Amino acid sequence: MLLLAQGSKAWLRLSLLKTPIFPRTLGSKTLSKRTGLPQGPKLRTRLLITALFGAGLGGAWLVVRAEKEQRRQQCRTEALRQAAVGQGDFSLLDHHGHTRCKADFRGQWVLMYFGFTHCPDICPDELEKLVQVVQHLEAQPGLHPVQPIFVTVDPARDNVAAMARYVQDFHPRLLGLTGSAEQVAQASRSYRVYYSAGPKDEDQDYIVDHSIAIYLLNPDGLFTDYYGRGRSAEQIADSVRQHMAAFQSVLS
């Protein structure tokens, strides 16, 4: 019995000397005996400062990225201007039979596509994409309206009536332009559009091989950018918005 009593006392003394496993709380501060680091408000403050610092770096990166994209866009615009695309005037008939020239669209943003009404697939697809761009921009308040234009490269078949029937299937504001072979050739040369009619089949039908691009004209009537088949409607709409934001008239 004496040995048991002495053993119990010794065990009690050893247990009092052990380091507590859980941290002790002193006032509003929690201290860890293992790390000695503050776990309360000071830690939250440090985390908040770290988060704010990270947000600041992210914001600065976005600003630098936006400035870089703006400079790239300006360099591209200047290079396209030096290419002298769309210089000079044109005179064509719209699908209502009215004579139109480039000056008629002064003050408007214009998206223009060259094609032909008998095109089996590419022209309808590109015109549908052009219309989607116009609809994207129309849905954003405060933006200037964009005039969509379709210019034929097949004047032999695409007269005023044919153009009127064709454009009504796409957008109510899509304007079809046609004219004589000489007038269409002049407009096409101005925008460096290649086209060539292929051989006729037994039904006297033929395909016209031509350049595939959507042209953007600014309110000064100047060629500003172009978009190939690889660009989506969303990408084109974003590009048009950037050009609108950076536009400064050289005529006023």
C-alpha cells in the first residue's frame, strides 16, 4: 500500500510538469507554445494586407496590359492607313435603286463585305457573322450605330432587284450595293478586293472566286481595319469597340 501511495504522488508531480498540448488564451491574444506566433487580430491584419497588396499588383497588371493592347491597336491602325486601302470614292446603286457614294456614309461606322448572292456557303456565313457583330454592338447602350453594307462582285446577276431580295434575309439595315461592271471593279480595286468569275456549267451557273474579308470604315470614311474568316463575331465586336473608343476625327 505504501508503494502504491508513493507511485501516485510521483505521477501527479510528473503530470504537473508537462507542457499543455492546447494553446493558452491570454486576454484577446492566443499564443501557441509551439510557434509563439499571434493567431488572433494580428494574423487577420497581416492576411488583409497581403490580400490588398495582391489586388494592387493585379490591378497594375491589368492597366499595363490594357495600355499594351492600345499601343498595339494604334500601330496596327497606322500600318493599315499606310496601306492606302479604301482611298478614293465609289458610285453604286443600293437595293432601293438610289445612287450611293462613300460620302453618304460619312459620320457612321461601316462594316462592309464583298460577295455575291449566288454564293452557296461562304458569303451567307460571313454576312450572318457581320449581322451578329452589328447586333452585339446594338445591344450596348451609348455606342454609335454601325451600318452594314454588302457589295456584290457579280454585277451581271446581282441587279437591284436581286440584291433587294437577298439582303432582306439578314438584317433590316443591311444595305446592298451593285452597279455596272466598271463601277463594281472600281470599288473593288479601291479596297483591294480580288474577284474572278469561274467557268459556266450546263445551267449557265458559275461561282465567283473572291477575297473574303469584312472591312471597317470609321466616321471619316477611312479604312480602319479588316477581319478574315478566322475572327468570330465576338472578337470583331470587341475590336470595333476598341476602335470606337480610340477614334479621333481628322476632318473636324
